[in-house]
Amino acid sequence: MDLSTVQALVRFGLGRRPAEALPTDPAAWLLSQLQGPDPAAGMGPRTADGLAALRADRKNKPPPGESQSRALFRDGAVAQLANALTTQAPFRERLVWFWTNHFTVSVRRGQCAAVLPSFVAEAIRPHVTGRFADMLLAVMRHPAMLLYLDNVASIGPDSPAGVRSHRGLNENLARECMELHTLSPASGYAQADVTAFAAILTGWSIDLQADPPGFRFRPGAHQPGEQTVLGHAFPAGEAGGVAALEFLANHPATHRFLAAKLVCHFVSDDPPPAAVHRIEGVLRDTQGDLGAASVALVGLDAAWHPLTKLRTPQDLVVAGLRALDLSPDQTGNPIGALGGLGQPFWNAPAPNGWPDRAADWAAPEAMVRRVDWAFGLAGRTQATDPLEIADATLGPLLQPATQDAMRHAGSRHESLTLFLSSPEFQRR
């Protein structure tokens, strides 16, 4: 296995399964994964099924162990991780992970549990190689995001519902969309822009009683009148919200912000300015074509430099399971392992999602937990030759010091633990 092959498998993918054939052309292998439909399309329950579960739980108030919402969440999480272990399109799956984190929805808001799997399946997965504007609209309409950031409680103060109830705007969704999802604070927008955008999004809600339940625009809760965001006027009504999202999705500040995040994730904690400029230019010239941006990422010279990123717990757990060629029913409790390593699945502490830099994951206690996890996982495989696994997984990345330590380990178990704990395995 040459260096470019292992870089493709580790930097852009999810780590190698030794039983899988190696790509003969690493770049072409990555690009092929961006063509055609997602192999995991249609995985998991529909949004309507999740909302029906939420409706039933609200009505029946079951104990946690009998909650339909929690059952859908657990099944969806297990299915998502199982797919990551066996997918033949790991680059595409990493893009799904990236955009899911960019548009964070967390089970810390318990009412989101039932619709989190469908959020990934319907708002993120179909759009990772499409237009960013289409993904943004799908995200902002999805009940998971509307519940997570409280837009169902946002009412135009001058709307019929606002006059009747004396309730007003909730700016959470508008603020996070501008700050975290599109422009970023570096764009220089003002509080007045956030307030106007929040008014535009009033009425974007859900209907739990419909058959099937789902997104619903409520004109009676929508703030009447034209609104101005960053000097651009948008009409009242649902169409005004759609136009505002299209405007934000294709703003130059959004292209710059997304480019920096993509390069940080796939290349380096300190994104090279030339690489960011390249991806920004592709997004600008293609009006936010994420497939074109992903192709450009593969073409960056910096993307083929030595691996410096630290694997997050989710990256690490999946890469470890793939390296040991474990099937989903041999993995014990990977969901629990993620929690123990500090990254519980679909459970980010805040709307800005999980951090993407080594400093946030490399505290001494966190590194000790990684070694403990490696020791536990090493005991789950019957593989007899740890050095063979290490070479098949890391190839030229495997360092002589690690090989020597593995050869002199006291047992197969200890040798595998050293491999999974090694600096080169922890990197991507």
C-alpha cells in the first residue's frame, strides 16, 4: 500500500477494513463516490414516523424505557454506525458526518430524538453533493431543526396569533443560521439583521396532528410586511423565507466560511489560506455546488500532505472497528463507547456542534480514555497477527517504533492495544 492510498483511506475515508481491496487509483476512487445516489439513501424512519412517535409520547407520557421516540433514536444511531462500518463509499459518508455536525441538532433537546435519524436521512444525506442552498432549505424546514432551535414558538408580534397571545419572536433559529450555518460573525451582520430574519421565519412550524405530520407554514403566526436583511428586502410570506435562505446560502461570506470549515476538516487544523481560497472560489463560481467543492478538496495539493488531524472519538471508534474487521454484531456497545470517549452520538452540547481541532480532544484524561478503549476493543477480535493488521491498515504510516513495541508486547492483546493507541492510528 503506497502513501497516497492510505491517505485517501484515512484522511478522506473512515479507515481501511483489511479484507477490502485497495483502490488502484486513490483519487479516482474518492471521486467515484461522489457520483450517483447515496448507497445508504432511504435508511431509517421517515420524518412523519418520528413525529407520530413524538405525538404518541406526548399523549401517553411513557417511562423512558418505553418511549417510541427514544426507540427510534437508538435504532437510527445503531443503523448509522453500522453503515459506517461496512460502507463502500466512506468519503461520501464522511461528508454526511461533516454536514450533520455543521447543522447540529442534538438529542439534548429530548423532543428532537424521534426525528434526528430522519433529519440526517432527508435533510443532509441527499444533498451532500448537491447545492448548499437546497441543503439549507431542507434543514430549515425539517421538524428536527425547527424543534431544536425553537422556531415552532416564534410568532410575529403583529400577526393575528401574536396580537391574540401577546407572544413574539424567538430569534434562536435565525441567529444560529446566520452565525453557524451561513455567514458567520466575520461577515459583519447586525442585530437588526437577525431580528428581521427571525421575523421572516415566523410561521415556519410543524403540524403534529396532520396525517402525515410534518412541516407547516402558519400564515396566522407570520409577521406581516417586508423585511430587510443585509440591505436586501424580502417579501412577507413563506416565499420570502425561501428567498432569504437562497440569498444567505450564496452570500460571499458564506462561501468563505464553508470553505474554511471544509479545509479545516479534511486538511489541517490551521487551514492553508491558498486551499481555503481555492474551495471558496469553487463555491462562488458554482453557486454553492457541494459536489464540485468536494472534488476540489481531493485535488488540493495540501490534502495529500502528512496526516496531522487528530481523530475525534467517532472517527476513532469507527476506524478501530473497521481495522479489526468487526461486524456490527461483534462491536459490543459502540454508542456507549462514544459517550465514554466524550462524544456521545447525536448529542453535541451546543448548536455549534463538536469541535474539529486536536486541542479540543487531546486533554490528558481524554487520551487515557482512548488507551482504555483500545485495550477493551483489542480483546474483541480473534485475529492472530497484530502486525499484519497494522500493516494492512496503516501501510507506510506505521512507524518503526510502533512496530518494535508491538513485536515486544507481552501478548497479542497488548500488541493490538499498542497499535490502536499509537500516534499514527490516532491521526487522520
